[in-house]
Amino acid sequence: MMQQKVVFNDMVTMSESKPWRFMLVGSIGAGKTTLLKALESKNPGSVCKTQMIDYSGWGIDTPGEFVELGHLRRALISTSFDAQILVAVQDATRKDSFFPPNYFLIFPQHTIGVITKLDRPHADIEHAKLLLRRAGVTGEIFCVSALTGLGISELRDYLLNQNSML
Ligand SMILES: Nc1nc2c(ncn2[C@@H]2O[C@H](COP(=O)(O)OP(=O)(O)OP(=O)(O)O)[C@@H](O)[C@H]2O)c(=O)[nH]1
Ligand SMILES: [Mg+2]
């Protein structure tokens, strides 16, 4: 069957026009919700801590606890059934990662990485890339600042183009 081509604006305004979604996964405070707001062209300035899995946006937003606390990780597995692409989010200023080694290889979906907070002085892109690859992220890696907007349009275009691929 032909996949319906849907543009981004349709996707966020018409609930029936969401043929696919991505799921954001990453540590507490990594910048998942801020990134989602930036991708949706909403003001990313102030976001609240995510308390529960949030299906209301273009991407499925998950709380960082679901990666950091082992007993909650299983919820990510079941939620991933609703997503066609996984987006692993890594804070460029963090030396550590809560993703177990090769974690993303257990998911059948394509997994891309997003390194956030590039505007911060101690952002270390190479280290963040290493952490994402170690976690089993095999897809493209994007470097962004959700606050300054750096790299956001490239990531948005990439995600929009996946419409025709999936
Ligand atoms: N400087 C800078 N700060 C950012 C960026 N992205 C997010 N932040 C800040 O990082 C903090 C955490 O961002 P959130 O988007 O709430 O992080 P989260 O991954 O959704 O966190 P949980 O909901 O707890 O899992 C907030 O104070 C954001 O303003 C960025 O690109 N640059
Ligand atoms: Mg959040």
C-alpha cells in the first residue's frame, strides 16, 4: 500500500495524520522534551520535567528515569512498539551514559542519536558520539542545541524525510 505523505504541520495538528512517530530516549535532563519542542517549532525555553510517557507530540517523549532505573526499562520496550524510529539523546556535557552497552540493538527499529547542549562551554561531541555508539546507536548522529536552534532544522528535515521511507 502507498504510504501517505504528510508534512510536519499536518502531523502536529491533525491527530489522524500521524502515520509514524519517533520515540525519544535518554537520561534525566538530557534535553529530550526541550528538543521535541524545538522540533515542533514551539518555544523550548521552559519545559517541565517529564513525569510519564507523553504521546501528545510528534515524538513520544519518555522520562529519563525509564533509562536510568532498571525496573522501568521494560516500559520503553512496550512503548517502542508505537514508534518507527528511536532517537537516543545524549547530553554533550555529561561524561557518563545510562544506556547499557549495545542497548539499542535489542530494538528492531532504526536508531539515530542526537547530541544536545552544543551551546554549553564543556560540550564534548566526540565523547558523546562514543557513548552513543557504545550504546548500540547504528544510525546517523545529529549535533544540536535546542536553545540556540543549532542543527534543529537538519534533524527536522531528516525526520520529515523518513515519511517517504517508512
Ligand atoms: N544550554 C542548553 N540547555 C538545554 C538544552 N536542551 C535542554 N536544556 C536544558 O536542560 C534541562 C533539562 O531539559 P529537559 O528537556 O527537561 O530534559 P529531559 O531529557 O526531557 O529530562 P526528563 O524529562 O527529566 O527526562 C532544562 O533546563 C533545559 O533548558 C540545550 O540544547 N542547551
Ligand atoms: Mg522531559
